[in-house]
Amino acid sequence: MPRIAISEERGVRYLHFGSRWVQGAMRLSRPDALELEYTREMLFPLLLRTDDGWPRRVLMIGLGAASLLKFLHRHYRHTALAVVELREDVVTAAAQFFRLPDDPDRVTITIADGAAFVAAAGPRYDLVLVDGYDAKGRVGSLDTLAFYRHCHARVRDGGILATNLLTRHRGVDASVDRMRQAFDGRAFALPACASGNVVALAVRGEPVELAAAVLRPRARALREATGLNLDATLGRLARARDLDGLAL
């Protein structure tokens, strides 16, 4: 298994799994902010469900530099946060170098295979965030029809799955098709980030509004409340497809 390495450049600390491939990042002056663009887009679901108190329970598969965990821990204080991480040394590195929150009342971390975890019986979640890659950028069993079906079973009605995909290997169309099969056709991909990451979303339960007129004021409110700016993502999405009246 590749060794973990830590690097720093221009005020940003990076996590690597034995290669130059970045597995996570933290700006030292803003440790709870989302430094990498794709991590910000992983939280696009926060624009889709605006019910009071949503999400109350979040599952994260893959810890990395704990960026998503830290953001949600800071800004969503009512939310229970569960993490499944394959490698114990990743958890150790996150605690030592990336300010992993020490809050056993709200944060639980399980060392396990993410695909096996969702396949087993257990609680259901409002939001499931999947970001698990090895040193060569391979996702393995976290991008299979069986995995997405198990995620569907572990998502509550009204819940959303967000997963980080990469375009540099085979594209993402087959992955999104598998998500659609598992979620009754209710999945779509955001336009690719500059890094090549694509965040794909799948929805269960009540439809979500995708119209720009609905999402833009929600994005303003989210930015004012948390500092998370998804305006550029909304702009790319609006240029890529007609959002007027669109729902999923």
C-alpha cells in the first residue's frame, strides 16, 4: 500500500498517497474552507434540499484531508457526521496534519471498505458523499451498479448521493448511467472542473428543482451563511444545459 506523503506550497498543505496525485488539500490560513474546486462541488446538494435542518445525517466514504468533514462540522452543527475510511493511516494523517475534528458526539469514523459498509445493514442518511481513490486515481468497487444500488438503499427519502468521478481515464458516462439505473433514472453530472473531476448526483424521494431562478438565490444564501461560493458551478451548469423549469 503506498505510503502517505505531505507537501506544502504557497500556504497550502497537500495529502498524497505515494505519488504527486493530490488526495486532499488545506489552506493553512483557512483550515475549514474547501480549497479544491471539486470538494466545493461535492456540496452542490446543499442547494437542492433547503428543508430546515437538512441534512441531519451525513455519510462520507473516503476521508482524505477531511475537508468535507471539517466544513460540515463547522457550519452544520446539528448534523451527525459518519466517515468510512479504508486506511487507518489516512485518519492518523488527517488528525496530525489537517486538523481533523475531535468530536465523538457528532463524528464517527469507521475503518472499513466503503462498498462493504453500504452493502451491510445500517442507518439511512440524508446525504452520502463518495470520494475514494487510490494512488493511481482508481475508484474500484465504489463505481459499480451494485455499489450505487446499496447507496440507494442507505439513502433516506429526500436524500442525495454525490460522488467524485474523474474524466481522465474513461469518461463518466458509464458511471452516470449506473447511477441512473440504481436511482430510477434520477442522476446527472455537473460539468467537469478544471482538474478533470466531475461530481455526479443522484436523488431519492421528492423532486429537486434545478431551475437557475431557484438555485441562484439559494447559492447567495449559502455563500452568506458559510462562505461556500457555487456561483461558478451554477454558471457552467447553465451554459451546459437549459435549466428553466428543470427538475429531477
